[in-house]
Amino acid sequence: MDLPCVQWQDHVAQKWRALEPKLKEQFTSLLEIDDVFRCGLSLVRQDDLDFLQQESAIYSVQKDAELAAKCRVRGNSSFKTKNYTAAALHYSKGICFAPSTSEQLSLCYANRSATLYHLQHYQECLDDIDRAVKNGYPSHLLHKLEDRRTLCFKHLSVHEKGREDDQNPASNDCKGSDTANSPSVGPLTVGICPQVVVDSTVEKGRHLVAVNRIAAGEVILTDRPYSCVLLPGMEEVKGKVGRYGREREVLFGVEDRRCHRCLTETLILVPCDRCSYSRYCSTGCQQEAWEEHHRWECALGADLMAMGVMSQLALRLALKAGLKNFLLAREPIRDKHKECFNNHSSDPSTSSYGGSYLNVYNLLHHLNHHSPALRFMCAVTAATLYLKLSKAGPPPVSWSHTPQGPNKEGGDADWNAELWMLGSAVLQHILQLRCNAQAIVVLQDTGATNSPVQSNREIRIATAVFPTLSLLNHSCCPNTSLVFSTGGIIEPSGSALSADFSGGEAEWRHKAQGVTVTVRAAKLITPGQEILHCYGPHSSRMVTQERRCLLQEQYYFLCQCEACSQQQQDVEEPRQQEPGAEGRGLGLLCIKCKGSLKKRSEDREAGFVCSRSSCSHCMSLSDVNNSLQEIRVNLEKAVELMETDRPGEALRLLKKTLCQSGLILAETHPLQGELADATARAYASLGDWNSAASHLERSAVAIASQFGKESVELGRQLFKLAQLHFNGGSRGAALSVIPKVRRLLCLHCGPHCHELQELKAMEDCLQGTYCSALPYGGIHATDPWAVSDFPLFLIFRSLVS
């Protein structure tokens, strides 16, 4: 939930409508962030605070022994069905809810240790056993924990011996040859590559420009966020049926599976000691989050959830920056700051936190572009958060000239001094985030856990601000591609280590753990070219007028990129086209002659007409929409049938739907691609690999048309095709597609991505390098496959060792 809850938006909108005309005029005329905030602060009343308190009551973040007990009962049910992963997550939720004085805390730790034992996480199991004992586990049950502890030590001793054997060359000849051929993953370095510098112009602001040639696939920059906020409520659904059978079982949201600081996915979450919502992958992340922002957020947890992710992220940015960095950023840019921006060795992302914040602070807030009503909502929201924070305790240490203690008197007076600037900073960041926030996306498993074919989808798990990534301007045909990673360790360049973390390498490694984004060149970039990436609207998926309209509405600029400029020129100076070319991009067919349909006029309601002059058959917009809706409904039914282990029924429905869709959809239409992908999945579930490959090839045609022949989406779809050919024993077909996959994935994801490791294993097996090391006819294929915007993704598990 990016924006505040609807109730708060309606409340502030009503407050805006009730303002006297003179006050409205005065507010609208304000041109500075400080003035807008102070005006908003003067208009917030106690009833506004009370309304927020009322609306935030539904977001429970308090410890609750009863809720902990319910989570433990759900965990027990999952444990009995041997769904140990779900059981561990239920017990983790119980641990987060359990008060420190409740018996539920020790019981949940003990039960989670049992699931970790079955999942073969023996060291983590031992840790949970210790926590259960420390928190007062019942003495008459201690023998269970001691027995489990003994078993863990036995397994760990065997594991240690195995590791010693692995390190002995004489006992590991086979594995040695395999690892020798695998590329080693080198250390990542946060910063901008030497071939790029930061430039600044009046028209483009600060941006990145190539000073030397950058080959396709080369890393341009690696950045980590100045701050990020996990998105709550992105629900994960596991293997139940919806409308057409049993009800879906919603198990866990993203907030239940990932560290709220570094976004690492883990079963073993460490709770906040005071609230039930925030949880972390380690005590290190817990402590750093506490010092950086959660110390002040904790008491406002429910309020922040009601206010939305953007408001919470804006508050985190301000809390992390502190008063000193905020005042420094407000000063006019001097020559030394300009040197920082133009010297790649002093890259803004790897300089001190203050330097990083300077990049964040200078992002455009577009105050004068936002409507007065929107400005008012942002100002009242920031002012309300400021007042709630001021009532929760003394001001944050980072925003105080003098140290504040928990018992310091005169806390309210301190808040009334110059700390209104904290609220002003929050307002500025709320406005900036509307145009500069970056969504962090990952692949998530969906569907039945025990299904032979696992499906995945791309989901957004967090919103962040990246100091260096934010320097990239938009293009509808970008020359870069982005890949996110979570929970990694980033090693700095020498200058960053000395400037930022004088505490030594160990301190750096701990602090640098978290989210990273890697930007690679998607094509050859020559000296003088700007480094560009796509903000959303892409030329391969959206027409020029629609792209420009969306960009103008959200980012307040008229796009003049190469794609928009060229297509605008084509409108003004039409080039001669072959018959039917105008309608081919829609992917819609005339039901009479199979020619391409084109729009009758710019009016969306006018419908379509066949592009062949000899036919000129017309179809209304409603007829086309009804046909597409029927196809999509059947597709959704087929997906749900497959997710309940009924692939035969799904395949019959898909065959019928393909006959129907062939009358109106071209092979390049995205929906036709989804149908082909679903049909491939159904055939694969039935073990018919060759038929599955045939339909996946048709899906690849649609993806190439939608995303481009050099896209990562096509690379991932072809990766699935290589697996299908491999599992079907089509040696020649598999070997012919592998080089295409390798080139595309290496281009966008780098040479060390897990798909390339699996691809190498497939290729070696097909070429006879180590077939004897694998089960007959297949390889271990458990890594997720993904294609953006396509809901069905395949992992073939029937031949897993």
C-alpha cells in the first residue's frame, strides 16, 4: 500500500474541501517545502490525530499471547502433514506475537526447532533449542529438546567430516572436475564503473554519461538503497483451488518471510522485542534497524501502516540522514560538491552517508506540478506523523544538537525548537518518492508445493530509494537492464572502505549486507551516450501516445527519447508501409479473412477495422473485449485445474480455448503467448516433453514480439525451452537453443546467475561430459523460471534426483 489508507485520504480530502477560500488560496501560493509543511502543521487538529488513531487500530502490532497460541496451533497442523516450511513460518509468527513473559514464546521456539531439524538446518535447530530453554521451556518437556540436541550434534559431526573429505583432492576427483569448469562468483563492488561519469545540465539535471566504450553485458553500476520499506500484505498462495474447487489457502505475506531490513528470505526470523510486526534475519539486522529508524517507528507501527509505504519510507530517509546531513544538503552546492558529482572515483553511492543523502535530497520533488489537493494531503500527512512522533517520546538523537536521554525533561520544548525541519524533510521525501521511488521485484513460487510442475510469478516486495540509480534518466528503449538481489554481501572499493567504514572489514561486511541492484549495458554504449533505463512505459509494449501520457502524469515530463522521437516523426512524415503493417502491432485478427485489425480512429470506442482493403470488416470494441475476456476466464480455469493436480482436464480446456483464440488472436498477442505457455505446462505435467516444447516455442514468439528479441524475458523463456528439450531427450534441439539462452542471460543477469550454472550442467550432460553423475534422462532442476507479465512459469521436477 503505497498511499495512505482510503479512509485517511477521504478524511484529508474533506478537510481540504472545508477550508475557507482564503486559506486555500494562501496554501496554493506557497512555493517552498518549509512553508508548505508549516502551513499544514498549523492546520492539523486533535481530531485528525484521533481519526488516525481510530483507523490504525485495525493494524495490530502489539504482542499478544493468544494470537501466538493460534499461530502455534496452525504450525502444529502443518507439521502433522509434514509441511515443515509452512510450520516453521507459523511458529515464527507465533514467536513475533508472543510477549517475553509468555510461555508461548518458549513453546514456539521449541516447535520451530523441530521443523528446522526435519529441514536439516541443524545449527539453527540448536539455536532455537537454546532460545526455548532460555525463555522458560517447561521442565517436564526438556528431555525432548535434549534428545533433539543430541541428534543435531551427530548430524553436524557427520557434515564436518564430509566437508573435510570434500577438501581432500584424492577423495573428490569427480566433483573437482565439475567445479573447475564452473565460474567462481567474484566479489561485488558498490559504485559506478570507470567508463561512466556523472554529468549535469539544466535540461537533464544530474545524469550518467559514458566516457569510454561499454560492451553489452558489462556492469555499469551496483548500488544499494539509502533506505527501503517492505511491502506488507503481498500474499503468498500455496497449492489450493479457488472458485472451481476447494478454497485457496493464504498462508503468508512477504512480511512473514523476509527480513524487514535487508529483505533476505528466511524461515528463522528474529522478532522486535517490543512490537509484533517487525522481524529480521539476524540480531545484527535487528540492532541496526533499531538504531537507524525502528527505535522511533516502533511506537508508531500501526499509524505508519495506515499512512502507507511512501510515508514510512520518507520518515526513514529523514531519520537516517539526521539533522547534520539535512542542514548540509540544504546549503548551496559548492565546488567541492560539484567535484564529487563529476568524479567517478568519489561516486555518490560509495561516499559517506552524508554524500549519499545529498543525492537523495537533490531529487526533484515537483512541488509546483502536484495539484493543490495532493500537496495538502502530503503536507497534512507529514505534519500528522511529526506530531505523533513528538508525542511518542524525546526527539531522535540524529536530529538533536545535544544528546537526548530517555528521562530528559523538556522533551516537548525540544520538539518545538527547530525540529520542525524533520517534518519538512519528511514532506520533501514524500513528494520526491512519487517520482523517484524504485520497486524491488523478485520471483515467488506459487501453486502446489508437491506438484511436478512448479509455477512462479514476479512480485514487488519493497519500495526503495537508490542514490546512484536515481541518476539514470528514462528512455522507452533503454540501453540498460536491472537485476535486484537481496541479502548479499557487497565488498567495497578501497576508497569506500577507508571513507566509510574505518572500523575494518568485518564491520563493513555486516553493514553492507542487504539489497543491491546491478545495472548492465543491454546493448553497446559508445562514448558520449547517456546511460538510460525505463521507468515503466516501454516502446515494445505500449504505443507512443499512451507512454507519453503516463510519463507526463506521473513524472511531469514529455518524453523525447529515441523511440518517442522516431515514432512521432513517423506520424508527421509517414513512411510507406506494407499492407497490414499498421494493424499488426495490435495482434488482433479479422474473423472473416484473418487479416490484421487496426483501430478505426483515435477514439478508443470506435472499434476496429480489417487492414485489408478487400475486406474492411468492422468489429466493435465490446465484441473484441468480450472475446478476450472469455479466453482469459478459460485460461484462469485451466491454471487452477493444474494447481490442483488435474492437468488432463486443464489440457482439454486449453485445447478448446486455443481453437477459439486462433480466430481472433495473432501468434504475437500476449494472451496467445500465455495460452501457449499454459499448454506447455499442462503437457509437461503429463510428461509429454516434446509437445510441451512445441507450445513453449509458440509462447517464445509472443514474448519476443512483446519484450524484444534481446530481452531477459525471452532469455528465461528459452531457458525453459532448453529444459524441455533436455527432459524430452531432444539432444540437437537442446544444444541449438542453449547458446541463445546463455547469451541473453549473461547479457542481462551476468555470468554467475544460477540459470547459467544449470545450463552448463545440461550442456555437459548432453555432450557426454558427466552424464553418469546424473539420474537417467534429467538433471536437478529446482531453480525458479520467470517471464515478466506472464502468469505461468515452469519448473520441471519429475526428473529431480
